[in-house]
Amino acid sequence: MNRDFLRRSAFLVIAIALTVIPQQVFACGSCYGDPHSSQTQGMNAAIMSMLGITTTLFFAMSTIFFLLKRKVRMMQAQAKVSRREGEE
């Protein structure tokens, strides 16, 4: 009970802090910084490279699952054919 109260209290404090001072919480160099500074340009490049890596990984995983699904269907079709041949 005491632990639950502490969690709720912490959540309430964080929620109040986020609503009272949103500019300081959500400010970053990309949004509020000088767009021509080298730090902002470097951060934007880092963000784009992380998005590129994440997109590549998601594409690779979806391709693997698609290929596995196709292979399972082919193996099931072969199993059906071999069962039919075994019955004859």
C-alpha cells in the first residue's frame, strides 16, 4: 500500500512538473536552437542516421518474416503433395 502511494505521488509530481514548465522540459537544440549552429546540424544528422538505421532494421526483420512465412507455405504444400502420393 505504501509503495503504491509513493508511485502515485511520484507520477502526480512529474505530471504537474510537465504541465507547469513544458518549455524547459521539451526544449532541444533542434526545436529551439540556432538552425545554423554546428551543434544543431550535428544533432539533426544524428537523428536522421538513427532513423535510417531503425528503418533498415525494421525492413530487414519484416523481410525475414515474409520469407519465413513463404517458406512455411511452400513446405506445407509439399507435405500435402507427399501425403497424397503416399495414399496412392
